[in-house]
Amino acid sequence: MPAALGHRERVLRTVEGRDIDRVPCFFRAEQPVTQRLKKEYGLKSDNELIFRFGADAVHVGVSYRKDCFRQAESDGTFYDMFGNKIRSVRYGDISTEKVVGPVLADADTVDAIDRIKWPDAGFIDIETSLKLDREAYESGLAVYGGVWASIFTHSRAMIGEAKYLAALVDAPELIAGVVERITDCFIELNQAYLSQCRKYIDIYYLGSDFGIQDSMFISREMFREFFKPHLKRLVDQAKGFALPVMYHTCGAVSGIIEDLIECGVDILDPVQVSAAGMGAENLAACFKNKIAFHGAISTQTTLPFATMQEVRREVIRTIETLGPLRLIVAPDQELIGDVPTANIEAMFEAVREYRI
């Protein structure tokens, strides 16, 4: 076992399957929880909180020029980079976004794609992105970054949920055309971003949620036909910049993990262990040492409802089942307000104290 490692080296070594001093971990939470914790601990910045828990990485999103976006309307809605009309929705402390005006809602043929003013490299605020990435890198934390190229989620938003899912069967050429074009767009954006910011990025992080609680959102055959080739294009681009790739997909996605591995994905996030087929034992039996795991501590069951001792036991069990190498322990979703501070503490303490 090596002597004490820095955060960045610890993360990268475990992804590569090399010896580490301890299992790395990652903090993620909804903003109300982050603010609550900073107040409880008397901390000022998010990074201070990350270091308080002994976590090893930070995600820095790409900054975009808002002047490139279609102007927001007065009814509380706004537009994303593709021209979809969006409304922010709150459920208690959680804020999410609902598409209320898909830009391709009336599209019937692939020709409709040409009507869109697709975002280009000029949408990226390179100066701000460089500043934020550099600050994160200089903190010593491993930096997850890159354009969030969500080819399933974003293409769905452009057409509308019900119409999109029907079109997978009834108008496959429309879906194929949109997915190809949105991938082209993300590759152009990511090329502009990575050509400037790669020196401050350690892992390329992207994703789309292909799973729900009990099954895949779509069939494996549809994933392979419409999405897998384009996901591979995005992974290949990141590999061209010598970056390992972490792919985010929630839910019951054990059926496509082999496909993700074939695409070149190095890390699966968030490992939603309470979803069907995603238990640690099943994943270890099928995929251990083939891909790294990121997450795996349940925000549906363990963290909100277990005792501190039960949390510690679950963390240790997870490490011994999925790790200790090729595992980055984290909550399997952003922490929300029902997770007590004591259980957050217990999770990170168990990681720090576990001896390899």
C-alpha cells in the first residue's frame, strides 16, 4: 500500500485499479443541504465542506454565455440552449426543471431538424470555464468536467416525452436523426471546451438516465440501435484528450453495463443500489474489475432511515463487495433534506477509517 496520496492521485489510481492508501469518496447534495451543512459547521465555501468530509473530487460544469440563449419570457419560464421552453418547479427543498415547450413538438420528419438554430462553440464562456476549472484543479481535488452530453434526455426534451417514446417505434428515422445531430452538437461544444480546459480536468463526466426503479426506460435493443454508437463517439472524443470517462445513468441499468464497457466507459455513476438488479453483490459478480463504480450508498433507504452504526456497516459492506479498488464511495443521488447530518458524517467517517 502506498504512503498517503493526494486526492487527485487517489481517485485516478483507483479508477486504474492501482494500489491506493484508502478508498476515495465524493460529496454531492442539493443546494439546501449544502447550505445547511455549511451553516452547521461554520464554513463559507462548498470546497471547505468537501474537505471537511475528506472527499476527493469535485464536479465543475461548463459555463455558457447567457446572451446566446433565447430571451426568457415574463411568465417564469426560460429557454435552454436548444430553444426548449422550460419552467422551474419546486418540490419542497428540491428544484427541478420541466419542459413546457419542446422545440420540435410538431416535428413529423427528420427534415424538421434543420429548423433549429443549434448551439455552437461560441455558446461556451471559455474565460469563466477556465477560471472555475483552474481553481478546482489547484485545490488538489480530482476534477470531473466536460460538456454534459445527455443525448437521451436532451433529445427527449426536444420532441416531448410521449411523442418521443412513440416515435422510437413509429418514426425511428426522426429519433435517429435527432440523436445523431445532437451528438454532433455536443462533440463540437466539447471540442471547444476541452481544447482549452483539458489541462484542468481529470475525468470526463456525462450522462443520461436510461433506467427507472424497476427496469430500463427503453429496451436494450433500442439503446443499442439509437444511442450506443453515439455514446461511443463521445467517449472516443474524451479518450482522444487522454481522459477517463464517467457515465451517469440512474435506475435499473444492469442490462446495458456491458454495452457501456464496450463503449469505453471507465466509471459507472451513481450505482443506484435500490433499483432492480443493481445490488452490490450482483454488480460485483458480473462486472467487478471490468468497470469502476461511483456512488452505491442509497439515498432512498440507508442514508435517510438507518442508524449511524447501520450506515457504517453498509459502507464497509459496499467497500468489501465492490472495492476496495475501482470504487469511489458516494451517495447514489444528491443528498436531500431527509438525510440527517449524523448519517452523512457516519458515511464519510467509515470511508476514511476503512483500512485496505
